[in-house]
Amino acid sequence: ATAFAAGSAQANTYGLADGSFETQGAASNIVNSYCYGTDCASGAWTFPATIPTVAGDGNISQGSGAWGAPIGNSDGSYFAFVQIQGSFSQTFQATQSGTVALDWIDATRSNSGFPNTYTVSVNNQQVGIYNPTNSAFAPETSAAFSLIAGSFYTVTFQGVPGDLADRTAFIDNVSISAFATPLPATLPLFATGLGALG
């Protein structure tokens, strides 16, 4: 699943694995279906056990008709989801140091149910809160955070507790990129001014 190269800069995994959920999804044998929690195959991502009507998470196939799949703007076969207070996470060892951001794409159901607000955290430090309302995947980017080569980090996508309505967020193409600091708005004007003086 590589339709978007979202937000911050040139993508680099920095040690994060299977950000497209293709490997784990294929291993879960869900070509035209989906799996919840511990029913999904083990892999880079950890999906906790489902708590009915409270928390759900797992992998879903683009071939499944559940919840409005296939979802537009993704060319992969599998993606992840959280429902209500569901979550999934990955612990990885950073391969290099740097100031980085997480990039991914998200969407909500198109056929029934409601959007699901979720947070993203790194080592239990929140780097963003999101509420996808589009029924086709669109890019998201987290706040910047630091990695130190050789250290371990846990990335978590966590549904926000709220009412127990039927809520779902789809997530795909998770990657880590070097964080690009935007140039100050006044810099181009300053450069223009220097040119005028010359």
C-alpha cells in the first residue's frame, strides 16, 4: 500500500517494519475478509484481544466488503483498523538518529457507522490526535520527535474512549521520515530585499 508518500520529507523506515500491513495481512489469510486482535497472524504489529462493543482492532482486506471496503487512494491489499477504544502498536529499534515524524494515511467507513477519533504516541508520548471523516485514504503527519540509533521505541495507534457507537478508523502506509522544518515566511522576502540592494 503505497499510494501516498505523506507529509514531512523523504521517507525512510528508520527501523519500522511492515508499515503497509501487507506481510501481516497476507499471513492472516483474509483475502476477502478481516481479522480481529489475536485472531490476526503475529507479525511486526501487535493487535490486542478484542473487547466486544468496547475495543476492536485488526487487519482488513481490500477484497472485503465490510465497512465500505475497498477504500480509495490505496493500491495495497491490506490495512489496519481501530474501533472505539481499540489499538495496535509496534516496537522497533531505531537504525539511525534524527528528528523525525510519522506519516500514514487514514479513512473512515463509507457504508455505515461513524468516524473514530484516535491518538498516535511514541513511547507513551502523544504526537497527535486525529478524526478521519473522509471515506477515501488521505495523508496524515505527526508532530516531530527524536530517535537515537540503537534505542527502542513503541509506536501506538489508540482509539479515543467515548460513546460506544459503531466507530471505525482505517490506517495504512505508516512510515517514519526525516522532519523538514518549514522555512520562515519572511525568508523569501528577505532574500528578495538583498537582491534589490545588489
